[in-house]
Amino acid sequence: MPPLTAGSQPLLSSYMLGTMTDTALKAFDQPDEVREFPHGRFEIVHIAGVKLGRATYQPGWKWSLHNAPTVGTKLCHVPHTGTVLSGHGVVEYEDGTRLDLLPGAVFHITSTPHDSWVEGDAPYVSLHVLAQ
């Protein structure tokens, strides 16, 4: 059986193991969708009925400055569930509640209006489970 690999190599969209088991392997360096905006990039992969997103925000990125003009709201109203891979992100709700998102954190941000930004001089990278 050949090895399944992901990354810069060509990907197998599915591989039959045994009789009826579908195994899929994809990579974020070949995403199904890409959303780019000032100081940020959001890559989306569709796999096994699930959408996963990888957010990469550069130092200086702030939702209210770089995404709000496109979305048309002052603050973000979308819930987020995921984990932090690297960097330091901050989420602040309208009431001033602040969450520091650091590597290894698993988070759920509610749809209560919130802002977010990169803290420090390193890019912030997180993975998100997205609604279908």
C-alpha cells in the first residue's frame, strides 16, 4: 500500500482501504477556498463533510480595521471554534471582556459582537472548524 502524504506533494483525494472505507488527505497549501484581506489570509479545506479553516494574521492586523469595512459591521458577529497554532491573538467583546489566545488554546468565541487583533510582532495562526 503506498503511503498517503500531504503538503507540497500531489494529493490523493481518496484512497480505498479494505472494502468500503474512504480515507481522504488534503493540505492547507492546496486549499479549496482562499480569502485574502489586508494583513491576513484565511484558507479553507473541505474534507469528509467538514470545512476547516486556517487563519494567518500578520502583526498589526485588527478585525475592526481590516475586515469591518468589507463586512459592513463595526465588530465581528460570527462565532469561532478552533485552536491556536502560533502567535498571540486577542479577542475583546463589547463589554470589555478580553481573551488572550495563545498556542495550544482551544477556543469557542460566541456570536456576541467582538473585535480581535494580533498582539506582538509574530504572526498569529489558528485552525477553525467552520459551519457547513
